[in-house]
Amino acid sequence: MNNTTNLQTLSDTEKTNTLTATLLPDEQRIDFWPQYFGNIPQWITLEPHIFAWMDRFCTGYCGGIWQFYTLSNGGAFMVPEANNEDTDEKWTLFNPMNGNGTEMSAEAAGISACLMAYSHHAMHTECDAMTEHYYRLRDYALNHPECSAIMYIID
């Protein structure tokens, strides 16, 4: 009998802990990096490192505008804008370090590039706050519709 109650409680907890991503308005972009990453050593290098990871993974990537998102758990990430009006455009990514390739949305591609950059930056700086950012985004990725593709690329 208690198992049923515990399962119900777990289900209720999962419903209330759903992570959400919110697009940052353009007027708040200037404060994004210092607000969310300002206490992390060498935070100024994060954005170009994310661009570099996308360039490394996606031969079709040619730079461009990225959108900033915040997460309801305090995390943050960025996503490249589609090159055309097709918001359902699939991006082809290949990770030469693990030999895995897949197609995914721009959001999943951005999450993948951010997770790689966050992980490497956390190891390089040995900064617990950067590690926390990685896990906040990873928690969002684990519940993302394209979780399998994201994990396949970053594995």
C-alpha cells in the first residue's frame, strides 16, 4: 500500500520539478554572461568556446546570431538561429572525438555545444560554479525531446 503512495508522491514531485527554458529578451542580452557566469574564472571565453564546439561538430555552421535562454533551475544556454525561415531545420552534427553523428534541431545542437564547452571549462578552471552550470543544463537535456541525440553527440 505504501508503494502506491510513494509512487504517487514521486509522480507529483516530477510534475512540479519540470524544467523550463525561457528566451531572454534582446534588451537583456548584454547582461547575460556577467549575470549567469560572472563568478566563474575566465567566463569571457565561454561564448567563443561554444562557437568553436559548434564549428567543430557541424560542417554547415557558418557563424551567426545565437539566442540566449535561461532555465527555471538557474541554468543558462544559447542556441544558434536557423539560417532561414525553416524553424524545423535539422542540423547535422558529427563528433570526431567519439565518432558519433546525428541530426538534431538548432536547440539540441546549441545544448550539445554548450554542454561540451561547460564541461571543458569546468575541468580547466576547476570551478564548482561552472560544474553546477553543466549539471543544470544536463538536467534540462535529460528531459529534452532530443535527449538521445544530445547524449550521443557529447558522449
